[in-house]
Amino acid sequence: MDSWPVNWEALDALIIDFAKSENLIEDSSPPSSPSLTSSYHSRLIIRQIRWSLEVGNIDAAIDILRAHAPFVLEDHRLLFRLQKLKFIELLRKGTRDDRIFAIDYLRKSLAPCALNAYPEAYEEFKHVLLAFIYDKDDHTSPVANEWAEKRRYEIAGLVSSVLRAHFHAYNPIFSMALRYLMSIHKGFCLRQGLVLPISNLTERLLLEERDFPALPPESLYEAQVFDEVDIQALAHTVELTRQGAIDSLRFAKGDLFQAFQNEICRMRLDDAMLDELVREYCVYRGIVEPGMQTSSEPLKVNPPESGCCSSLDSSIDVDHSTAKHSNSETSALTDLSSMQGIDVELRFASEPTNNLEDCSPSGSHQSEISSLLRNRSKGAGERSKRKRWRGRHDDLDFISGVHFNRDGKQEVSATISKGVECTSAEDKYEIVLQMKELASRGMAAEVVEEISTLDPDFFVQNPVLLFQLKQVEFLKLVGLGDHSGALRVACSHLGPLAARDPNLLKPLKETLLSLLRPNEEALVTGLPLHALATSLQVAFGKRLGIEEPQLMRIMRATLHTHSEWFKLQMCKDRFESLLRIDSLKENNTPVLTSLATSKSNIDSCTLGSSQATISSTTGVSDDSSSTNQASSQDAICDENAILKVMEFLALPRADAIHLLAQYNGNAETVIQQIFA
């Protein structure tokens, strides 16, 4: 399976927006939109309320709601649930005074509210009285569910859903897109019987639990008619029942895209793990300062004043005694901290120097590296643009010291020159970023010269990259009118490389055609230099023991499965523009050969094709076969027939199309056959 192209510049923009929106980086520039600041403040309020409910501090949550969202307490349905939870928490304390206070609270607050909340509320009120009789440790009692701490998380999720929609405090676009892509990735892999290595990471990042859906206002329970196309689109993209999709549309007053955002934000991510993935990506791409540690000790996150990053197995410790995570979050974080060879780490700083050979600072290679770093000091302007990582402190009253283990050691290629091998991790990282910067400016000759000096074998093992860089050099010379120089490059490099690899003959011919074109400057400026720079960064970084970030692999895999999923559905994703997924897939390669996915450059770990096991007969199809299949079945199936089968049989779109294809597109016949 080939590597899926990703527009890394578009991803950079989304991630920078995410980091700013979540206040993860120190940035003096004003926000791109005033709504970013207000949305962040609203999300902080929601997090504080969620946290208070999850630790059983109901009074604190109610106080915050009274100050910032009194409308929640005016909704008797929500107020009754909060008061019932407070009653249980009073009994949970177990003291005589708290028991007396619980009885008084029952009489003055909970009972009157139960009469007006909702039809079933009074029965629930009578049922919860059994908590006086059955102890919290009796897991077989009729009120075991009321005693269970998961009830806190259910109420916290419900209140969060209501507040998020009310304040329009949706997660940043990148966060929503990642949730959506990983959800589709999971569904696609289950349907196709695929087992991909990256799935282990996505399953830990995307939690199983979702927040409870918000309750539509009672005035909206009157019959409303929604377009069946909207109902089915929402139901099958975010895995809802048809009735669940209708309720979601009703809450959003028929706004499909708002309903979609509400549902996406109900999906839960491991925030600490996401932050570390984003930080790793930002450091790798030169967006934030590295702040690397070269020792083999675990990285630690200090209190907020140190401005350090958050970590993978971060846990919130409230009052140092009462705070607890949900079972799912606890198990996920435990898995992360205990796994050997953990996936998410700062790979570029992971190799201890004592594993290397004798590394004397003397020697020509070491002096060449020092000279390179000195000569590139004028690139400090680029370095000064990098932001400082702040981390998710949230300005809350709690923060805990956290750490995560790093035991994945990267082996440095034995053929790499000794000078590079002896270079510190941070210097290696700076060199790679400098090469990326040169390539993105089209300074191909300089890139080839400096990399060849540092590692003479690099381009021997990466001939396609050398070909692409020499293409850039050729086209620049043509643009300057130096046709003789361009032909020397073609004869000395492009021709011999194409002779060794027949796949390069076609791009060589297209490159030579540029000699006949009049406007060569437009040709040069249209080159996909950023894509080439990223390919160079990944390949040269690996040679220096700098692994590409896990987030890059996640994005490649999930964008690929997103495309394959909608080929199965035989329709376009109605929400991909909203989440900028279409821009992430844009890959303009007008001149340079796009052979970065050829056998010499394939990243076998990208989608795990070498390790994938397919238990169904329908694997990931290629574009041509799926297009032919789509066109043949589209000719049979009418959109109304597809929707009718999906509605009556509660089937996914792909299954409905498959059935219709068997019965010549007749929806009535399909339904009759199923119920016959």
C-alpha cells in the first residue's frame, strides 16, 4: 500500500491554530479572531465544571454554573440530575452530619424538583431513596448504578455537551478533524478486517467513551421534519442511530453542521497524549523550540511557572486525595506509562551517547558540522520565529507533576559519518531543519553539497530524492537562462539516475521539455518545494536517528482510510470542507516526480501494509477498480432508493447499495426480501 500524500503546510496551519486556541504556546501576536480567546475561556469554564463533577464536588460545579451559565440550573431536567448526584455524594461521605444534611437536602431541594423535572423523575427520586438502605460497596444492590462513580462522568459529559453547544465552544478544527478521521479509521478497519500497526496508537488516543448527548429544549419535542439525506449523513458519519441523529438535529434546530460539530465534540480524546503528539510534531517541524533533554532520565513536567510541556501519562490530582479519573482514562494512561518501547516520544533526543563509538570532537567531520552550524547562524531568524511551548496548564487551581518514560532507542546507521554520529541530538535536529529550510527555498545545489559532505552515502541510498533535488537545480538554471549549466546537471546527474531506475525516465523527459517553455520562472515558483523539503527532512532525519513524529503517521493513515471509506459509501463527505480535510489532501506536484512513494522511499510503517492482515475478501482497493465499481452500481442505484433502504433496514450506505445492486435497484423488492 503506497504512502498517502499529505499537505503538510495545511496541517502546520491547523496545528498552529490548535496550539494557539488551546494556549499551548507562548505567542505575543494577537489571535487571528477574537472568538478564539472567548472560545478558549468558555472551554476553560466547561473543563472546570466537568472536573468538579467528576471528583464529586457538586457545590463547586453549581456555583460556577450559577456564575457563568445560570440557564442550566433553570432547566429542571438538568437540575434534578445534579441534585440527585449531590444527594449521593453527601451519603458517600459517610459521616453522621452529612447524612442529616442529605435528609434535609432531600426534603427541601430534591423532592420539589422531582415533581417538575420530567415524567420519570419522581420514580427515579423514590428509587434513589434506597441509597439510605444499601451501602455504596454493595455492587449487587438495586442502586449500585447510583453509587457508581461513572455516574459522575455521565452527568459531567451531559452538562459539558449542553454548555459547549450553548457557548459555541467547539474544539479547534484540528482536534475535531482528528477525532473524525480516527473514528472513520476505526470503522473502516473493523469493516474490512484490517489490522494496522497505527491502530494501536489511535485506539489509545481516541477514548471509547463519549459525552452524553445534550437534551433538546422541551419546546423542540414537537414533531419536526428533517431531510432524510441529512439524517442519514449525520447518523453514519458519527455512528448514531436514526433516532439519535433526529434528536441531534432537533437540538441544533435543524442545522446539520452544528449538529455534526456537537456530535464530534462528544468524542473524547486523551488530552495529555494529544498534547505530547502535537508538541513532538511542532518541534520536528520547527514550529516550537525543542527544549530537548539529552539524558536518559524520564522527562518531567514541572508546575506551571516553569513553562514546560504536558506529558503522556498526566493525571489530575485534586486536593491530593479525592480526584480520580474514569476507568477508561485510567487504564489508557496506565497502558501508556507501562508499555515498553512507547510510541509517542521525542525520538530525536532518545539515543544516549554512551551507545555510540568513541566520539572525539577532533576530526574533519566534526569541524565540518561546527562550521555548518556557524555558517547557518544567519538562519537564526528562522529559529527566532519558533514559539515556546507552554503546555496545558489551563490556569486552573490544580496541576500535578507528571512524567513519562522513554526507552525507545534509535539506532544510528553504521554507514553515517563519525562526525555526525558524535553530534549532539539538538545539533542533529538543527542540521535537519536547516536542510529542510534550504530545500523549501529551492537551494537544491547547496542541500546536495552539504548533505553529501556530512553523509556521503545518503544519496546513494536515496536516489529519488537526489533526482528531485537535481530537477529543482535544473529548472532554476533554465529559469535563469543558463541552458548550458542546466544540461550539465542533466548529463551529470539526471541521466545516470534515470538509467539506473527506469521509473525516472518519464519525469526526466518532462523535465527536459522545460527547455522549450517560455515562462520558466512561473514553472520554478510552481514547484512543490515544501513537499520535497518534508520528504528530505523525514529521510535525512532517519539517517541521523530522528524518527518522524507519530502524528505524521496518524494523519497519513487516517486520511487514506477516509478516502477509502467514502469510496465504499460511493458519495462525497459532506463535512470534509468544514474540517479542512480536503485541504489536507491537496497535493500539487506539477513537475517533480512524485516517486517519494516508490520502492526506494516507501515508509513501510505508514499504514503498516507489511504487517496488515486482511480477514475479508475486500481489502483496500485501488482508485481505478473502486471507480469502476462505483460507476456501475451508481447506474443501478437511485439516491432515493439508497436512502429508503438505509432508513427502513437501518443499514450503512455501502450495505444498502450492495443489496440494491442484487435486486436491480428496486428498494421495495429489497425490503420485501429482507422481511419475507
